[in-house]
Amino acid sequence: MKTSKNTILVTGGGSGIGFEIAKLFSQADNHVIITGRNEEKLKQAASKLENVSTITCDITNEQDVEKLVKNISTDFPNLNILINNAGSASYFNLLAPNVNAFEKASDEMNTNFLSVVRLTEKLLPILNSQESAAIVNVSSIVAFVPTLRLATYSASKAALHSYTQTLRIALENESNIKVFEVMPPLVNTDFSKEIGGENGISPTQVANDLFSALEENRYEIHVGQTSAIYDLFHSSPADALIAMNAN
């Protein structure tokens, strides 16, 4: 997959992993479109980037998504890479009183899985019309090995992983679209502050690993210590679960 001269949409591109992905790819002679719910935040992010456009959009809102797809079709018909990065996470104790796990799970499933399915489906015709195209889903190591305080988030990423695999199979013989999945560990972003994100890897590393994987057509991208947990999961799922929940 070429890593320059692309038109790339990054959801949740105003901060964290999404911003670093947008920054790296814009520096590599790609036109990058970043989306997010906060218009001011997007403008601030865009001021630090080159060759970038912004579209304010809440990907969980159907009307916003319709407007986004129409905007892409009209203004960016050469879109050939979709990076589904926007996400939601709740850190909580399943057994705590009045925790409302259902509400938290609903938000996470909608943002991390259902909205990805909807946006991907609506943009497939545009991606399919390109000579070379890619879909990148930002998943997580918890798709394989869930953690206690991120129980419903883990479930939403497991759903995303399953969808990503079947989407790859569906498209591999029917189109020029390649399907990638990025599986970061804990990353030092505002998104992960509540769960000790300051102890995580830099979001720049996630962006760099994605860039390399696209060049190499490496479809599952195990960032940082994700590789070790992934290998442990395949040799002993029980040990991997213990390791992930040791603290």
C-alpha cells in the first residue's frame, strides 16, 4: 500500500492517536481530513498540521454521518483511506452500586463498533472506486484479553476485531480495498488519563507502526507490548487473562 499521495479520513483526528496519525501522514505528502465533535478542537489541531481539512462530525449521530459522507463525495471524491479511530471508554467496577453498566456499554458499543460499521458501509462505494484503497480500524489488545475495569470497552473492541476480520475476507477477492487493524496497548493520551495513560506508550509510536504496516501490507498491527500479550493469548488464554488483570 502506498503511503503518499493518498486522501485520508481520520475520525477522532483532533487529539491523541488520531492527531498523531494525521500529523505523520500529512507530513508524508497525503491530504488528511480530520473529524471530531468539537469544532474548536479540530481548528486547533489543524493549525498544527499541513495539508489538512476539517469536518465537524459526531460519528454516533446518523444525520452528522450523512452530512459527512455527502461532503466527502462532493469535496473529496478521491478518498482512498478510511481510518476509524474515534472511540469511547469507561473505566469502572462492574459490581459498584448504581454504576449503570448498560448505559456505558451502549455508548461504547455505539461509538467503537456500530458507528464504524455504518460509516464504513456508507463510504465503501467511494473507496471501491479507487485504484488502491484501505480501511484501518483502531482496535485494542483488550479485543483478545479483556481487563476488569474496562469490561464493556473490551467487549466493544472484541466486536470490532471480529467485524474487521470478516470485512477483510469479504473484500479481499471483491475489491482493491485492504483492511488493517491497529491494536495498541495503553497509550499516553487524554483519552486514557483515567486508567493511568501517563504510563503508556507515545501515540507517535502507534502512528509510526501503522505507517510501516501500510507500506508492508501487514494487516494486524500489534503495537508495543501488545505483541507479547497476543503471543501469550495464543499459547495460554488463561495466563494472558491473569497477566492483563494482575494489578
